[in-house]
Amino acid sequence: MNLFYMIFYSVASLILLLVTVMYTIYFERKVIGYMQVRYGPNRTGPLGLLQTLADVLKLLMKEDIIPAKVDRPIFVLAPVIAFAPSFMILATIPWSENIYGADLNIGVLYIIGISSITTIGMLMGGWSSNNKYSLLGAMRSVAQMISYEIPLVMSIIGVVILAGSMNLRDIVYAQQNMGLWFVIPQFLGFIVYMIAATAEVARSPFDLPEAESELVSGYHVEYSGFRMAYFFLAEYVYAIAIAALATILFFGGWLGPAFLPGIVWFFLKWSVFMFIWFWLRATMPRTRIDQLMTFGWKVLIPLALVNIVITAVVRIWMGG
């Protein structure tokens, strides 16, 4: 019976995730269209609500083309390796006080460790494609994700020091007990987190691994149909997970006035983070790869170190 519930929960979560991704893409296109004085999706279904579903069906029905000279086993496996970890990290996200999956004492460490696996999938896809643009895109992706994962993790350490736990639910309760969200004492860490997270999920203006003006389509240029959809799905699921993690770490998760349920507060805060990424994509030009890498190593990492030192000193001074 436990196995049945586990399978049911996994399938239901996957279906809910796919629907969430579909309409996240829809709202992104509508928001960007509004900002650029365009309509956005408005034909397929009422208000264009079925446009993303039509796009998904189109990708699923496209011919699955595998070029002759690719490393076939690695080429086929790469999209799965890229997507699976993005789905796995959602297992530890507490959406409200009573709605959560695995309540791990090392929830933060689990998310950091599992999310790193996606880098391997992107490298496998770019290298196995036997295409110079794909290989360059994969090398950019690996360099960017590893470089910005360091300040991303370091920005979280300040929150862990204040909460005294890596359990995500305990971090929310610590903010409740303190009487304020961690974004206030950890404002520097939050700024580092947001910049590093934007680069980590390769969102504009840091979408260098897929820069179409330079690399055609980056590491997945040789992919078509549902295999390419796996890569896009992984990108959006990571954006959802990173926004959810920011909500928990810095904005109190499901905490809010009692006139709305906790899960509603959680998704309202999460929606603000997603909107910020849509806004950036609509307004910011793409950076250069050398500028992006230099900024990560020479600016964000020192700032994250300063935040850790200040947080540790204050924690000790307060008797923690």
C-alpha cells in the first residue's frame, strides 16, 4: 500500500508540475508581450490559454531526429539526466505547514547536491552531439553553473547560521520565532542569491549557454521533439524550484496574515519571484560571457564571504 501511495504521489506531482510549467510559460509570454506592447498568446483557446498546450503537443508529435554521427547512448540519455534532478528537488519543498514531501534534516544540502547533476546532463548533450556549437554551449553551461553555484550556496549559509538548521521547515519556523523574515538580516545574502540564481538557471540576461545570436541554440541544437522539450522543462522546473527556495529561505515560506491559507501566501510570494525573472527577460540585454564569469568570481563570491563573516560574528555576539 505504501508503494501504491508513493507511485500515486509521484505521478500526481509530475502531472501538476507539467501543468504549472505550461501556464508559467503562458504567463511569461503574456507579461513580456504586455511589457513590449504586444498581445502575446491570444488565439488558441480563450485568452490564448491553450497555446502552451498546443506547443507541447507539437513538440511531442515532431519527428525524433538523431544525427548519424552522434554518440547515440549518451545523446539519448542526456535529456533525462538533465530533467530528472529538477523534478527530484521538488520532493523536499514545503508548500505550507501541512503540505510537503520529504521532511529532510539536510533539505538544503539535498537540494544543492541533486541540482548539480543537471550540469552533467547538459555536458553530455553538448559533447555527444558532435557539433561545435553544441560543445561550446555545453562548456559555457558547465562553467557558468559551477561558477554561480558557489555564491548561490554561500548566500544560503547565512540563513542556515541564523536558523541553526538545514531543514527547510525549521528555517520557516525560525523566521516565525524571530518575528521577521530573513530577507531583513540577510539582505546582502538575498541580493547575492537572486543574481546567482538567475545565472544558475540561465535566465536572461544570463542565458549565455543558449545564446542564439552566438551559438544557434547552444548545447541542445541537435535535439528535436520531446528530447528538446526535456531540456526546456528542466530549465523551467529549476526556475520554479529556485523561486520556491527563495520564498522559504528569505520570505518566510507560507507565513502571512491568517485571513489567507498558508499555501496561498506561499504561491503569492513565489509568483513575485517568477514575475521578476519575466521582467528581466523583457528589459535586460544579454551580457558577455567574460563579464558574467568575472562578476561571479570577483564580486559575488567576496560579497557572499563578507555576508557569512558578518552573520557569524553577529550570531556569536548575540550568544547564539
